[in-house]
Amino acid sequence: MQPVKYDGAVADIVAAYNSIPADQKVAAYWSTDAAGPVRKAIKDHYIEEQHQRCCYCGHHIATNNNAVWDGEHVISRETKPAFMFEPRNLAVSCKDCNIAKSVKGVLKNKDRKTFPSKSTDYIIVHPHFDEYDDHIHWIGPVVYAAPSDSRKGSITIEMCDLTRYARQSAALKGSVYDRRFRDRMGELMITRTQEDAADVLAELELQIKKLPKKV
């Protein structure tokens, strides 16, 4: 993903903020009127760059309306206000992912002073430094970590509550990791042979036949 580039008056606002002593940088500056042009430039860029898809759940929201999208700081601005306008710390996310992630820590070294610029610096899937499909897969509303994932996918799924789509689809209350949901669908997703998959599908078919034809 290409990072946002600041131009003209927006670049001047960013430069002015970056020149402030570190102990005077505060998260609240993001929401000020003075930062408004920068927020718009960031959202406009990443909405287009991400093809109207959330950086965490990957779901498509067919609008460029800034109000629908959250400007996402991978490293939260509350914990690291110095990185507020660092282009590689920015993306757009859907509001549900942003709320779920909140200010949770994403760094392996939380005391890092300089901006972490490598995939290995992060415990979650990073929109700039990682390939999403290498870590997270979707089958309809069901999300799971890629078989080759090194825990990043699993942590991102938990941190951003990506299982909410399956919960909503299945009309389940509580976690989709409970027995009702995972037993057979989970097995189907990790089967390695056609014979194993056929066995799981046969049992799923029996379960489906028990469901009412209409709600």
C-alpha cells in the first residue's frame, strides 16, 4: 500500500505539529479544527488506496464519505502521539474494527521510541508491512488465520473482533468459538483430503436438514 503524501497547506500543518517537542504532542490534536485538512487528506487517500475496504476486516463499504470511515492509527495516537501523522502508521478502518481495537498495544516492544518500520515489529497484521491474505482468510462471514500464519492473523482476529460477522450471520450470542459453531465447520476448513472433507460435509448436511425451512 502506498503511504499518503502531504502537499501544500496540509504538509505545513503536519510539519508544524512534528516540530512540537515530544512532551507537548497530544492525541487530542487529531480532533481539532486545525487538523481537519490533514484528516481529510488522509481519509481521501486511504479510502482510494484500500479500494473502500477496511484495513482489518477487509470488508467493502461502497462510499468515499469521510464520515463513514475512521482514520486509523495502527499504533494508537493515545499511546504514541509522536506518530500521529506518520504515513505508514495510517490507514482507514470501519468503525466497528476501530472501536474493537481501541488503544490496544500492537508493538512487540512497547517502549520503542523511533517509528517501527518492519513487519516483525508488530504483533498484528500491518496494512503497510504485511500481505493481508498471508495471515487472514475468509469463507463468507467466517474468518480464520491462514495455516501458515505466525500468530499475527489470530491476534488481529481477536483484537478487532473479526468473528462478529459470523456471530451476526449465525445469530449466535457470545463467542463463535463455542461448540455449536466451530465443531464441524472448523474441521471442514482444515481438512487436507477430499475424503475427510466429504465426511464433514455429510455430517453438515444432516445438521442442515434439522434446520427449519423458513424462519
